[in-house]
Amino acid sequence: MSDSPGTPVETPENVDTAEAPAESIPPEPSSPASVADRPNETNKHKIDILLKATGNAPIMKQKKWTVEKDKKIGSIIEFIKKYLKLEPSESLFLYVNQAFAPAPDQIVRNLYDCYGSDGKLVLHYCKSQAWG
Amino acid sequence: MGTISWDEFKAFAQSFLTVSDEINDGWAWQGDQDQLAGAFIAKKIKQLLRKQRSLPAEDETDPFEDTSCQTEDNHIAEELNGSQQECTWEYHILYSPSYATPVLFFNVFTSDGHLVPLESLWKGGTQGALQHLRWEALSQQEHPVLRRPYYYLHPCKTAELLNLHQGSSTNPIVTWLSSMGPAIGLHLDIAYGHLVQNQR
């Protein structure tokens, strides 16, 4: 007798406890949350980069660019040089953390993994006659 | 203004070596660290020397500069006409007391022991920068410690470069070397980037 009214009360409790384990971390920690945050989901294979000028480098009208993940740093440097119409003798350097120039054959994804934040990678560039 | 003292140089070089040891990059001290600018860090690797873009026509369009006046200099390899060749690269990072900055000395030898000529290095620069600047950027000089001829990258503008990053860089050697190195085939591993990471 006492069992029958008790059961309906217990049922919601059981449901609650059953739901509790849902808090556990999803099995794919590798999937970057930043990708999902972005409104445009088609850019899964691309990374947003933000190009900022330092020193005497001219600024770029458009600062935010989307590039493919396996884009090499060297080709981004070439792109900026062309965009800013630099002389061939002028050197352009690209930095992460404003202080480390990644090798030209380094790809954007690796840099993003190490230095990216908030779904984008900030790259500072400077124009320098660092020679002679 | 972007310059560093000898003691600072030693400290920055030491933390550079810490990373090198972690990733087995092969940099090591040579020389006498108690003497001002008497020591340097060095690395020797084997890698290909390649011409940036095969500037065609270089051999054909210049019929006057031909074999008749070729001096048989046994110490310097002929200009490398093949597209690629494996060479031994020796990189030395020294301290320049006159500029108060790090300075890069290096030598490149072919597998049979010949020194690679300057002309090939100008062409082989990965950024094309050396090709335009030539003597302004890269020439040969006596190695201050070893007293032998080495190529070196001119340090005149190094302080200027480092000054740009003053405040943002916690290791000027890494900042400078990562900028300059690629022009002469020296690529720093991404792990070195952590040395200059800002504390957030």
C-alpha cells in the first residue's frame, strides 16, 4: 500500500540522477569551440587572422582576413608585401606575440594552436630595413 | 634602445639553449664566457642549399663572362648550377661589443668541403631580400673568436629592429634570430616562440 504512492514521487528523482552524468565533458575536447562560435560555419577549414602594423609599417585598410589552415606564413608575407606595394628591397616581418617571427614554411594552423585565442590569430607585421 | 649588455646576452643565450636542449636542436656554447664577447652559441646542420627561383638565362645571356677567365680557386666551390645541393651549415651567434647586439656569423660548405661562394647565398635567400641588398646585408669577415673568415649578417640595423619590439619581447635573441635567420636558411622551431610569450 505504502509502496504505490511512493513510486511516482521517486520517479522524478530517478530521472534527475540519471541526467546528472550529462555534465561530464564531451568526448571531443579537440573540436575548437571557436569554430562553432562563429556565425559562418562554412569556414571550418579556415582561420581568422588579424593583421596589425607595428613600427613604421603602413596600416592595412582591412585588418581581418580569413585564410586556409594550411596556408604558409611565407605566402601571407608575400601577400602583405603586395597589398602594401612594398619595394622588392624592403623586408616585411611577421610576428606572433609581437616578438617571434615564425619560419616562412610554418603553417597557420600550427601557430593558431599555439598562439591563437578567441577564435583568431593575431599577427603583427613590421617593415624593416633590418639589413646593413 | 634595443641594445643589450654582454651579461644580458649570456642570460638570453642560456635560456635559448634551454629550449634547444628540450627539443634537441643542437645549439651549444663555445669559447670563454668569462671574457667579454669571448663565447658564442653554435649549431651545425646539413641541409639543402637551393636557389630561390632558377634565374634562367644566367648562364646563357652572359657569353663574355665565360670559362677563359675562370680562376681555379680551389677553396671556393664553383657557383652551384644544380638546383639543390646538400651543404653543411655552421651558425654562430656572437655578441658584438660595438653594436651591443647579437650578430650572426656562419659558413656553408659543400659535401666535398668547398666553401659556398657569396653569390650563391645571395640567390639562395628564402626571402629574396639578400638578392637586392647584396653587400649591404651579407659579407665575409674575420670571426672575432675563431679568427677565421666567416660570412656574417651586418648588425647595423639589429638594434633598430629590436627597439621595435622593446617591451613586447622577453628574449631579443629569439626575436632577432627568428626574423633574420630564414634569409640564410636558419628556421627556428615554433617552441622558441614560448620564450617570448607575454605573461598574461
